[in-house]
Amino acid sequence: MNDLLPLAQALHCAAGFDAQVAALQQLGLEEAEAERWAELMPLAFARAAYRFQFSGPYPQDKQRDLQGWPPYSEDAIYQQAMRWACDCGAMDRLAPDVFNQIVRLSPECDYIRSRAGFA
């Protein structure tokens, strides 16, 4: 999937992970890919949103390392989501409430905000 707007709308409008996955599947994504977008897009958006106030270490990275999984920086879906989240042109296409809702979906959002001095 190479279009930010439908993915962002699907995540923004659906309540809960399962509903987000279902909404992403309605866009034509296979279940496994939809689950990865629902997991990784909020993570990337939260990290991008606070990248000037906090740069890690992040709890999810530590967990991946402990499990022997490759870093997010090597994941194509995470990389695409991070590019969109950091691209002002792409972000101009999203309403601020949509962007902020995706950021809040991240399991790291509260952690990042507290470490960055916002909570």
C-alpha cells in the first residue's frame, strides 16, 4: 500500500486493533499486512511526532532486541510510515486530528510524552 490517506483514515476511524485491521483489509490488504500496518504506523507516527524532544531508547526496540528480532529500521512498512510521518508535504494532506489520533494509538505514546516532558 503506497497511499497515506486511506491507511490513515482506516486507523483513525476504527476503534481498537481488530477493527483497524478489518478496516485495512477492506482496503485490499491481506490480514498479516493489515496487522503490521495497524501495529507499525502508530509507532512510527509517535516517534516522528516527538523526534525533536525524545530520541530513545524506546521500549518496543528493547523488546524486539530481547526477542532477537531485527530492528524496526529494517522493516519496510515501518520505514514507509516513518517517511510519511516525517514528510511535511504528506502531513499537509492529513488533518491534525487524524495525525494526532494515530500518534495516540502507539503503545509508546505515553512513555515518549513523559520522557519528553509533556506528561
